[in-house]
Amino acid sequence: MRKILLTLPVAALVLGTAAYADGMETVKARHAYFKSLGGAMKAMSGVAKSYDAEAAKAEAAKLAAILETDAGPLFAPGTSADDFPGESEAKASIWENMDDFGAKAKAMHVAGAELIAAADTGEAAAFGAALKTLGGTCKACHDDYRVPE
């Protein structure tokens, strides 16, 4: 019995360390996902400034690939900025308001699809307007659910 009692704290430490490592991997994956999304937004902003229809289509295709990613697993409970200070930028309020957070994510995907469709038209004004709408969905989520930089 004494061996079991002495082993429990070590097992808890090992399991806790594994859980921390899993959480950190989730935070890193989430960061990589949003870094790629931000990179796509930046590239599309450049395209919108000096419009090139073929470049718009190419960047929209990259956005489509990013948006195909199931980001749900990137928001595992226990991966907020409270859990990983300095590493995660996700406010804990995400998990308290998952319905709203999900609605904002859906709005981003709808706006992304509209941007992709606008790129296919070859019209600069449509592309610019759709890009602005997509950027607005990003801002809405950042305002509520991202730790300020």
C-alpha cells in the first residue's frame, strides 16, 4: 500500500506533464493555423491594392485550402491564455461562449467562401469588398476572444 501511495504523485506528475505537452502542441497548431490565415489575408490585401485577377484567384485558392482545415480540435479546453500565459492568445471566454465563438467562426467561413467566389469573377471591386467583409469577421472574433497584443 505504501508503494502505491508513493507512486501516485509521480504518476500524477507524469500524466500532468503529458497533458501540458498535448495542450502546448494544440496551442502551437492553433498558432500555425492562424498565422497561415493571417499570411493569406496579408497577401490578398496586397493583391487588392494593385488588383491582378490571376493573383486574386491564386490567393483565394490558398485561402480555400486553409478554410478546409477543421479548426475545432485546435480549441481544446485547457489551452487558453490563462492555461498557457505568453503562449496562447485565446481568451478563456471562448469556452464560456462556445455558441457565439462558433457563430463567429461560421461567419468567417461564409465570408471566406464569398471572397473565393469574388476572386473567380475577376472584378476588383467585388474582391475588395469581400476581403473587407472577411477582415471584419476576423476583427469581430479578435475583439471578443483574443488577448490584445
